[in-house]
Amino acid sequence: MSEQARAVVDERTTDSSPQPQAGSDGGPGLLRRTWSAAVVPLASVLLALVVGALIITASSVVIDGSLDFWLWAVAYDALLEGGLGISISGLLSGSGLFVADPLIPITNTVTNSAPLLLAGLSVALGFKAGLFNIGATGQFLMAGLTAALVGAAAAELSFIVAIPLALLAGVAAGAAYGFIPGLLKATTGAHEVVVTIMLNYIASFTAVSLVINLFAADGFSFDRTADVGNAALPVVLGRDLHVGVIIAYAFVPIFWWFVWKTTLGFEIRTVGANPSAARYAGMSPRRLIMLTMSLCGLLAGLAGVITFLGEIGYYPATFGTAIGFDAIAVALLGRGHPVGVMLGALLFGFFRAGAPLMQIRADIPIEIIDVLIATILFFLAAEVLVRYIFRIRGERGMTAGTQQFTKSYGKETAV
């Protein structure tokens, strides 16, 4: 492909990333594009917090029998304290802005964000190829179960052997589970959204059945696998920040380099921008679809691996998660760019880390966090509404739904 054609594809496939175009200045131009990419997500978060405050205030009627107009302030103050160690009430009372040990809530936030980051990157990578990976939950579960089983089998081996063995087995299972919808999409044209949703249910029920009937460990009051032992990821900071968190954040620069600096990444973006042009240039959309979905499964699977090897230490039969849908919100919030996905994962990790203290202090259900996340996703989908409310002017290349999949979604790419 000529350099001119490559430049055209690069321009079309970097809409969602805050990178300057070739020939533009790297200072004000970069800042302008960064702001253009970030303004709608920031406005969506702000609107979601406002909606959340209204819901919390209204819930005070049920909680106390009277309308408490400041309950939202108590809830959000507890959320800040539980997620970042910052206490506005402490500052106002003179006891200080930070809690005694802010490292604990901060490490909780970062640790909670790591699986979301990897799962969000798996969804974002699918966007680049014009694919919608809703199967992160199933890939997460199958990889986590595999890692837990292999870890339990290698629990008595040296950690030098046990950890890589469990890690590799888990990510291989995730990649294989991502390959299935990629193969069906490429060979039969089966819709990856429908296939991955069905695979989520298959993974969930298969994992429950396997743990209860085949791999349940003795001596516990509930069905679960044996401890992973020496395959557990070591903690490197605080009480719970383990090696898996470092691995997750290492994928931010890796993802950026792969998507924008390698030939394969360029081919993936080209297929997402225009499958017909990619085919005309000698690329194979079928091969790239299967490869991309496998890589999506690898990333989501790694999220499951670090969760079960780094946090839980075994696989409980009753384990359930909505990480696949949270990952979609993270990927949309981050505009499909790895730095944006990282920031979105940190925000959601902050929500998850601060939710328990918010529930204790404000006496509101912890599920309010799910309401906030769903509201953020709603406003991200209603970008036109957000721009209207805040009078945000649209910019060329920054239209509603800038994710790559919107440009080719629904087109036949399996030919």
C-alpha cells in the first residue's frame, strides 16, 4: 500500500485517539485533540454524578422517612475516602484532608481497576477491527477457571514454575474462547454480538458444573477449587497490590505500540475502517477477524487470570461477574485509546473501592455504583444530548460514537 493510502487509513482510524496528525504541531494540536476526545466522557461522568446525587437524595425518604438534601454529600465524601483516602468532612472539621493511611484505599482502587483495564482493552481492540466483543465475561471466566485449576495442580511446585504455568494456561484458554466467535464470524458470517453473548452463558454454567461435579475441593463449606498455593501472584505493595496489577498496566504501552506502530495493528485498523479496501490491498479480513478476536480473548482472559491468582486464590462455583459489560463502558469512556481506557478503569476501580464505605456511612445500597456506571454509559451513548447540554461544539472526526466499529459495523467482512 502506498504511503498516501497509509496516511489516509491512519487518519480515519485515529479519530478516537488523542494523537496529532502527520504534519501538525505536537503542542497545541495535541492538546486540542486530547480535549476534543476527553470533553464528552468528562461531561458524561459529571452528568452521571448529578443524576446519582438526585437518586441518593430521593432514597433518603425510604432510608430515614424524610428528605435529606445532604445525603448525597455524605455518600460522595465516603466514596472519596474509601477510594482515594481523601476526606472533605475531615478537612472541614480540621482533622485533615487525608485519612491516616491513604495508601490502603489508593492500592484498593488501582487493584480493582486492573481487571477492568485489561477487559476494556479487549473491547477496544475489537472496536479497531470493526468488531464488538461482548464476550469478555465468558473469556474472563474460562481463563480464570483454567488458571485456578492449573494453579491448584501446581500448588506445591516452585513459584518460578507454578506462576508462569498457571498464567500461560489461563491466557491460552481466554484466547481460545475468543477464537470461537472469530472463527464463526469469519467463516459463516455469524454475528459476533449474538455468539459472544451465548458464549458468556455457556462459560458461566460450564464453570459452575465443572467445579461442583469434578473439581470441588474437600473440607470447605461451599463448592470451590483447591487453593492455588505457590501459583498465587505475590503482593508487591500494600495489602493487595499484586504482580498482576503491574502486568495489566504494562499492557497500556504495549497496546498503543501494537495498534499504531506495527504492521499487524495497521492491518487491523484498516479492516475496521474499510474491509473492502483492506481486501483490495491484499489483506485477509477473515484471518484478521479470527486473530483480533483471539487477542481480545487473551486480554479479557488475562483479566480473569490475575483476578483468581492475585486476589481470590481459588475458583468458587457461585462466582459471578459483570466485568464484560463494565469493560464496554470503560472502552467507550476511554474512546478506544489505551490511555483513555486506563483512566476509565481507574475511575470505575475508584467507584468499586469506595462503595463499601459509602454504603456504611450513607446507608445506601452498594448497587448505586452500578447505577452510576450505567448512567455514564447512557450519556456516552447519547453524545448528541451531552453536547447540547454543555454546548460542546463538534469537531471534524469527533462525531458521535467515534469508536472504530461504528464505521464498518454490520458490513460483511468474511468474504
